Amino acid sequence: MSKVIQCQTLDGRPIAFIDEVIGSGAMKDVYFSPDKSYVVCFFSKEKNHFYQSQAELERQKDRLKEIVGNKWQGIFNGAGGDYWKNVFCWPDGLVEYNGLLGITAPTYQKPFFFEFGSKNNDFLGIKGKEKEGKWFASANNQNRFLDEREKGTWLNYLKICILIARAVRRMHAAGLAHSDLSYKNILIDPVMGRACVIDVDGLVVPGKYPPDVVGTPDFIAPEVVMTNHLKKDDPQRHLPNIMTDRHALAVLIYMYLLYRHPLRGGKVHDVNDPQKDENLAMGEKALFIEHPTDASNRVKVAQVRPSALPWADPEKIPFTVTGPYLKELFLQSFVTGLHQPQQRPSANDWETALVKTVDLMQPCLNSDCGQKWYVFDNSTKPVCPFCGTAFHGKLPVLNLYSARREGSFRPDNHRLMVWTGQSIYQWHANNLIAPNERLSVEQTKRVGYFIFHQQQWWLVNENLPELMDVASKEIIPIGGKIELTDGKQILLSRQDGGRLVVVQMVECE
């Protein structure tokens, strides 16, 4: 019979756990609290070398105190604190019991456990298990194993990527590096478009606490792979830091949107030594499979599992299907910045580009399309790249301009695609408002929506008090509507940063 153990955190908070291991990871054994609202995770003596010396143990304790103390306070008691509770599973207490060091952390939320699991009545038995990202980041895993009801839509994967980029941006702003950013340490829910960063107890405070792990294969930056054979204190050794997180983040986003790895192509570096070949392919000789000028690491489709197609073939689904903003960042990550860490896009760069990409999304007209959504490619004949279905009809594209000074508007390099039911928000009406954790409750509410009625497109005004047809100077009252026609200029707001919209109509036969 399992018994309940009573103890307390180092700062004196009483806690309890049931003396029965519910899961074991690479570093820790996990126990439920009696009401299952939190878990207690103990670092096992067999898996953690820091128990071997008192000095190492104290160093580890200090590192964890910083994460559960100052850093927790800064993130969860600061701006957007409640928002972050849904994006991180962040440890909130440090425990010593029976000679072991441990942490307390909230239990994962329900959407991050499989509801249906795998195909054929859950033949893999993963129903109720955690939704590790690895299930979703590979076309082979998705096609062979997952129940269709678990897969979600392409739009939701973009939303997941926004949340991951936002979480990494917040960690980096706090001076922290994750050090092991991978699909193992992020739970995702493609059905609702949610993500949660876990295993935060491995965070690195740069310059203060060296990392204990170098990362997960596939996500380790080339400079870390190249110097992994050196001792930790060797000045030539590259250890995980914010720059290596940026590489891992780019790989994650690429894999969640394209279901393949950006560096695993057909190039072989050493036919006789698989480990050396792997180290070269992910380290010194790492090369983007879609490099614009060097084709030597292109995917050899004949060597690819049929279940991974068409996604595994970049000729069929190139990275450019992610749209203009992400295309640039992928090139910056995997060409310019692959071997030059300082050139890698920041988490904030990714967040901004992903948000703008969501505004370019179009619903696919084919109800059987597996992805349901795609990025408008700025052509006069938009076609879903995933199922080949062409768009038919009139398609308004809103080009956004913002006020720099009274009466002067400049292009924002930002467009909003229109579809029936598409919403417009305050951050569309004003470029000084960013759609992130700092939004007030009022700012999260839509201020208008679009509808196609009797062969005409309309913007319905729900809460834009200054909405105006620029040509006629007519104010469109709240509850009123304005027709979208080619070349129409619509002022959304007169405030500082207020936006002007210029309508472009694309007519597709």
C-alpha cells in the first residue's frame, strides 16, 4: 500500500507526495501529490553526478534556487504572469528529502494528454500518455501511428510555434537559456493549438551555472556537436547558451511546419563510421537540405519511407510554402547563421514573423485536405500546396500601413488575408499594440469581422470608433459595415500608430 509522505520545501512550504513513482526521465523520478495538482520530482543518485561531492550538490542547489525563486517571481508575478502559467510548466519549489534533492511543479494540463492516441483503437497504447512533440514533428509518425483526431490543422501548428517562440523569448529576456530545447521538452496539442515548455529545471543562467546537458540529438547546435569531445572547462568547448537555443528553436519550427529535419539529407561524410558521419552531418559539415546554392545535401527520395511522403521530399513541399516572412528566417537560420551563431534570428524575430504569417493564412476549399489551411502566396492563382486545390472567387488582401506622423503612412510589410469569419483585432488597427502576453482582456477581443454576402465582401465594425472610408470621409459607425473593393482605402484608427488599410482584390476563376 502506497503511503503519503509529508515534508516541506526549502522555503518552508508544506508539501506531500504519494510514495509511488509515476514516471522516470533521464534525470528524475516523479511522484504525484495526493490531489494530483502538482508533482514532486527527485533527482536520482544513479543519474546525477552532482551527488558525488558536497560542493557540486550545493552548486546545483543554488542553481535551482534561482530558477524556483527569483526567476519564478520575475516571470509569474510580472507582466503577463497568468499567461505564462499556460505556456510553461515551471518548477516552483525546492525539496530535500531522504538524501535526495527535488523540485515541485504543477501537473500538466489535460489537453497535453492523448485523448484517442494511435490508429486502430490505439494499437500503441498511448491514450492518456503525454503528447510529446516527437509524435507530431515527423510525417512518418503522423501518417503511420496517430489517430486522425489527434493531428490538428496546419494553422494550429503555426499557433504552437508562436507559443514556443514566445516562451523562448521570455526565457532569454530573463537571462536564461533552456539548454535542451527539443520536442522531448515541449508538450503540444495540435487540436487546440497549444504548447507547454517542460523540464525547465535544466535552465542555464549564462555565466553563472554551466549546463549539465548538451541537448537532444537533432537539436544541438553545430558548434556544440563539433566541440563535444572537449572537457567542459576547455576554452574551445561550446556549451549550450542563448545562441544554441536559437538554433534549436529554428529546427523545432521547421519540423512542426514541414514534418522533416532541416539538416538530414542524403549526403554521407563517412561510410565506415556511422558516429563520425553523424557528428560531421550535425556539426562541422552541417548543411541545409534546401540550401539555395549547394545541392550536395538534397534528400534522396528513393531512401525515404513512403509513409513520410510527400513531406519528406522538399521538391514536393519546399520550405517556401511557409510564406515570405518565415522563408527569410529559415535562410538566416540554416544558411547564414548555421555556423555563425551571432547571425541566428532571435526568438522575438520568429514570434513576429509567425504572427504575420498567421495573418496570411487561407482556409483550403477542399474539405478533405489534411492541413485545412495554407499561406497565400501573393499570386493571382492561389493553390493549396498540400492538396493542390485552387482557390476560386474574389479574394480581398488588406495591405497594412501605419501612421508615422499626422497624415503620413508607411507600408508595414504586413498583410491580412480575408475569409468569411476572419476577425480583425486591435493589433491590426494599431501597430503599437503587439499580440502577446501583455494584452489586456479588452485588447484580446475582436473589433470587427469579414463576411462574404451576395457576392460582395464586407468589413463589419464591432468596436472601431474611428473607422473611416478615406475617399468619402464617411465614418462607419459601430454596428455598420463597409464594402471591400479594389483600391479602397480604409482608416482603422486615428491614434498614434493607427493603421490605414489598402484593399487589393484578387479574382480567381
